Amino acid sequence: MPEIKRYKVTEPWLKTDCGLGEAPFWDKESNTLRFFDIIKQKMHTVDLNIGPSSHKVFDLPISVGTTANIEGNDDEFVFGGKSGYGIMNKKTAEWRYIKKMWDTEEVQQNKEHRMRSNDGAVDSQGRYFVGTMNDPLIHEPSPEGVLFRLDSDLSLHRIIEPVTIPNGISWTPDGKSVYFTDSPTTEIKKYPYDAATGKIDVSAAKPFFKCPIEGGVPDGHCQDAEGCFWIAMHGTWKVVRLNPDGEIIAEIELPTRCVTCPGIAGQDLYITTAADEEPEKYPESTKLQGATFKVPIGVSGCPLNKFRMTTIA
């Protein structure tokens, strides 16, 4: 077993009090960090040239679970939202949907109301994968979610279904495999991937990592420039770093239990968290629940792909 490097964080970078903090994303060109509170429907931004004093919060009319930058568009970003894909202005948070996810029959079945986007990522060809799940404010999570793929021509494709709580997704450097998390399984699985077509071979899935901590599940993850994974371990007070063989080589201990998603900006790891789901059982976790944390890790992130949009929306 490899030696495990250990970090301990006691203070937040920002006391954001998120209900469900998610999707930390580094906009490299402007050196800005953005992240979202899915439950409270807010966008948070911080100019990293200035630091926490530049923190801004935008109220939104919908939940947003994942974002990506757009190739050739420095003013807006694409997102996975409550009932579809949309585009949002980076400075004003003005937004519009560009592709709804649910067909007419599903809308009639109230699926558009009881579902929401949760996590996602863009592949090397500029396709945007977004996983959907039951909105816990409306319906308990159940296996009726879908991993969607939005192509450059804005055509929508169903890639994996059913899923329950879709989370971290990323690709191997050669683009021949994709990692995908359905959190209740407690596993991250690795699938063969065809970068030319955007197809995932779900029949050939192999387990890559299984949460070794009782009561914990893998949540969001990101990859660094060394090919290692930083994974939020929801319910464990920790973020772990895995090598490409799926072995834990580092642990970050945090002062709150429900850790949701990491993202790398420069050589710092930013970590979002959520309100504790069992506050009476874990009162210590509630003191900094929903805060955002920063950890110097000494390694840069894997470059993030941009969504390629050839059709005007």
C-alpha cells in the first residue's frame, strides 16, 4: 500500500452556509472561481486575484448543479439546471435554457418538476455530459435518473439509465475510458469510451474505487495534472486523493461531514460542502456545514474541456 499524505483543515476559506454547495469551477482566463448552492438556488463567485473579500452571491430562480465554459464565448457559460441545459452570463447571472431534457410524455408524468441536474463534465470533443436525479426537496432519490449528453449541434442523447445520484465524471488522458459515479453504489466505475462517437460501453463497466469508510459515498471528483483523482467522500469528513490505480495516497480531513465536490484552481483545491443531513447525531458537523474550504495541494488541475456549440441557441 502507498504511503498516505495527510492534511487537516480547521477553518473555512468562506463561510458560505450552503444548503448544498456544488460545482466549484475555475475560470482560468479571469482567474475567477464560481460554485453553486443547489438547494438555496444561488451562484457564488470569487475573484481569486483579490480573494474572499470579492465574494459575490447571485440569487437564481432555478437550481444549477454543474457548469462548463464555452469555446469561443468568454462572456457566458453552459450549465446543467433544474430541467435542462442552459447558458448563463458570467457577470450578471442572466440565463436561458437551450435544451430541455424531458420529452412530452415525461413532462406530463411530472418528471420535469421532480428531477434536477446534479453533476457533469465535457469530453475532449466538446460534448457535455450531465447526470440528473430526483430533486430531494420534492421526491426521495430513486433509480429514475439519466446521464445525458448534449452535442455541439444541441442534439440530446441518453447515455446511462437508470441512475440514482449521478456524480463525478471524467476521462482517462487517452480518452479511451470514462469514470462515472452513481453515489448510492459507493463506487466509481470505469467504462470503455469511444471519443469519436461519445458512446459509453455500459456492458463492460469495471469497478475503479469503492468507498472504504462505513457510511460514506464518493461524491464529486476532479483530476489533477499527475493523473490523480481528488474525491469528495460525502458523510466521512474527508476528501481523498487516488492514484491512477485507484489507491488512496492522500487524505484531507475537514471540520464538517457532508463534503460534496472539489475543484482545482492554480495549485489550490477548493472544496464545497452541504448542510449535515443528521444534525442531531453530528452536532460538531453543523458548525461549519455548507462552508467552502481551500487547501494548497502543490499540483495543478487537469485542463478542463470547453463545450463546443455549433448551433446558435
